[in-house]
Amino acid sequence: MKIDKHSLAMSLFVICAAGILAACGESAPPASVAPASGAHDDVAYAFSTNGMDEKDARLIAAAGRGDLAAVIGAIEEGANVNATDRLKRNAVFVAALTNRPAVIRELAERGVRIDDKDAAGMAPLHAAVAMGSREALLALIELRTDVNVKDVSGRTPLHIAAATNQTTLVELLLARGANVKLQDKHGVTAAALARDYGHAKVADLIQSRARS
């Protein structure tokens, strides 16, 4: 499945806006349905790298495109693997957002910090889940990222997968150690959040794990 650049940009805007509102103490629901797996093919990162060092900007852009050769080239020419754009997103965050597992693995070998959070308090794992980036999610978990990392609202990746009705990602996170008992800053568990958004089957799945 393909998605056009406008649709992806709007999806990214919704996710970013929700995170920023959460950082300000406001309530904002995540996107109701994340893009299907494979929706990121041939789509570049939508946000601006204006004002960045030219080599760092090339690294971020290459990560968003999934251009592994360009990622390596930028690093070998002196790009900072942990450089961030104006939203405080490093290359691994961008690769997670656009589902580029090969880029994530390469960056990890070169010392990228895989748990650094962006301006809205989201970690790369949150970004991967929010955008339905299953392969990126698996790559991050294999690299021992914290599967229970919390964003500024206290929500884990499981919260996001539950709220966006992504059964496959919920099952994957549960299998890899997601803690179903964790609550966000409002005292809401992932199961309760799923039920709030009308996703009863996902809520039941999570609750069944809590009882086992």
C-alpha cells in the first residue's frame, strides 16, 4: 500500500500536535488509525531541517528516505549521528517514524542514542508505534530499547498501540515485555485507553494478559 506525501504529512502533524499538547498539559487523542505497514515506502521525512549543519541535515533527510548509502556517506563526511532537527528528532527517530529498520541498525552500530526523546517527549519507539512502523519497532526492540518508555504524558508504546487499535503491534509489544499495569499521568492503563477510544477487542486482549 502507498500513501501520498500530503496524507503522511497530515498524519505526522496530528502525532506531533498531540505530543505538544500533552507536553503543555492538554488532552489530545492520537490518530484514530495509524498508516498500514508499508505505507512509508519512498516517502521522505516531512519536517524542515532548516538551520542545521549541512551534513547533519543530509543525514536526517537520508534517514527519512531510507537511503542507507546516503546515511553512511553523511556520517563518513562528518555528520553527527546524534544531531537533531528543530523538533529535537535525531536520525534514528526519523527512521522509526518512516519505518526504516536497516537505517536504524546502521545508526545503532555507529553510536546513535536510540532512546532520545523529541520536543514533544516522544521516544523513537513511540514514533514507530504511532505510525504503524512494525519493522522499525522490531529493530528498536532488538537493540534493547526500553519497551516501557514513557512520553511526557506518561504513555508507553503499548498505550499508543492500544489507542490506535493496532492489534498486531499490541501483541508484539506484549510478547516483548510491555507492562500492562503501567498508567499514564492521569492514571489510565493501556487497556482503559483502548476502551475509551472504542477498541474493545484490543482492551480485552490487554486485560487478558493482565489476568494471566
